[in-house]
Amino acid sequence: MPFPAITSPGNERIKRVVRLRRGTHRRDEGLTLVDGVRELAAAVAAGVSLREIFFCRELVAVDSIRDLLAAAVQAGTSVYEVSPGVAERLAYGQRHEGVTAVIVPPERALAELTLPECPLVAILEGVEKPGNLGAVVRSADAAGVSAVVVVDGETDIYNPNAIRASLGTIFRVSVCAAECADVLPWLTEHGLQLVAARLDGDTAPWDVDLARPTAILLGAEATGLSSRWNESGVRAIRLPMLGIADSLNVSATAAVLFYEALRQRTRNK
């Protein structure tokens, strides 16, 4: 089907979309951007509200997104075909697939999270880099983590880079932002043991029963977890480090811990 064409990078609509690369504009507009076919498909599958889609025929195989575009049009989303120059203007850095969409980011409150019978929850405190957040969410999705809660962080959960780093899994995993004052009683209410990844931890993760209902606590690489997680009920663990580095990237640590929990939960099945 034919779509309205935009060929000028100076088009006012394109300028407005490009401004959404800045966090202040995303907050003011209540919108964010999704880059890539796989990421857009994940957003559509999750029922995310789409406002606009921009695609470049020279950069993306139209057959690969035909169903996505048809579903978007049926839902009332505006779809535009753009020139390669416009697609480049819309793209995030040098990484683009010729598809960019404007969406309304999902809003989910802590109280709205529904946990399974034996949940595994990830708590991220103060993680600032959206790429790290997205990578943690991607691992959480792969390892079957029940929810990811971002605590007192500066990161916009639906930063386009977080969406891209998660490969769109951020729309599938239960992710929300919350204040620590609300998270602590919520964890207690759900009966979760608290396991904190800390440099001063004295226990390896495989020596802790992660098959129980568990919350894995992860802090920012520069500062680690704050002292509020030093309570007696929190078990401090540490990955053995045999080289000269004293820690891994937070997303790598998260992946190791998530998969150790998965190993323990599936070894007797």
C-alpha cells in the first residue's frame, strides 16, 4: 500500500521526532523512540501504543515489516515512507535498520506487578547507563526472571538505547521504576529473600539457595549498592574474580546470577 513520503531531513515532523532523542523532550512529550524491526515487532506484540512509524524502502525489506505496517495502519498509527537521508537523520548513531517508531512508553507501577509462585526478581539501584539496563533486561528475559525493578535510578527505562540494548525484550519483561522506600516493604510482603551482589560479599552465588523466592540486588558499577541494603536480612554474595579486576560489568554480573538461579531451579526437573 502507498504511504505518505518524506524526503527532506529538514521536514518539521522529522525535526520533532529527532528531538525525542533527548530525555527532556521525551519526558515533556510522554513519548519515546523504537529503532529496528525486531524491537518494533516486540512493541507491537506487547500491545504498546504506536503514534508514528517511519521506514525506508532502501534500507529495510518491506516484506519483513508488511504485517507490522498493516497492523499499525489498522490501529490508527501514522506510517510514512522516508528517503535514506531522512532515515539517517532519524537513526540512533550509526546503528539503524531503516525503521523508527514513535510510541507511548508503557507505564507500570510496582503494585501492578504480578509475581508467580516462586519468583525471581531483579532490583537495580542507581544504574545510569541505558545500555546496561537494556542488557540486564535482555538477560532477565532469557533466564526467566519474573520482574525487573529499577530503584532510585537516573535512567529513563524506555530510553531508545535501553530498548535497543534489550532487543525489544523490555516490552515483554515486567519492568518498572520505584522508590526504595516502596520497594523494601514490597519485597517483604512477597516473602523474597534478598541476595545482594557486593564486592565485600563472602559467599559464592552457587552456595546460596536461589531456587527459593528471591530478589537479586545489583548496584551501579561506580558506587555499588547503597547502605540501605546492609540490613541483617540481606545475604551478600560475590562472584569469584581470578584476574586483576575486582568486578564485572553490571549486566555481565546480572547474567551470571540469573543463569545460576535458573540452573538451580531446573536441575531437579
